[in-house]
Amino acid sequence: MQPAPHYQQVSGEQRRIWDAKGKRGMGFGAAWFLAGLLITLITYGNASGPSGGVYAVAWGPMLYGAYRVISGYLMFKKSRQ
């Protein structure tokens, strides 16, 4: 297999940047997802009491968190190649 041309090679510094951004993205994504899940569970717990009520499914933060986790993982994986 031939080595990649010089303009396609990635420096060690760029790999470290991708690594840090990937880890940070996964961390923030997990925080967003857990916040949405926590809001959903707390409001559901309050609504399922004897007096009933309305609860909110915070799917927006959970969806955004899942997106950040996946994109962060892909960037982290890219730094390892």
C-alpha cells in the first residue's frame, strides 16, 4: 500500500484536537441527554401521583444529546485512525 500524499496526512496536533473535541462532545451530549431524561422522569413522577397531572417529555434535549454523543464519538474515532 502506498503512503498518503503529504496533503492528505494529518498531523499529531490535529489528532489531539480531534481527540479533545470528541471527548468534550460526548461529555456535553451525555449531560444534555441526562438532563432531558431527568426532566421527563421528574415531571412524570409528579403527574403520576394521586392528584394526577400533566408531564413533559423533554425529547428535544435528549435528541440533541444523542446527536452530540454520536458526533463526538465519530470525531474521537477519527482521531484514532
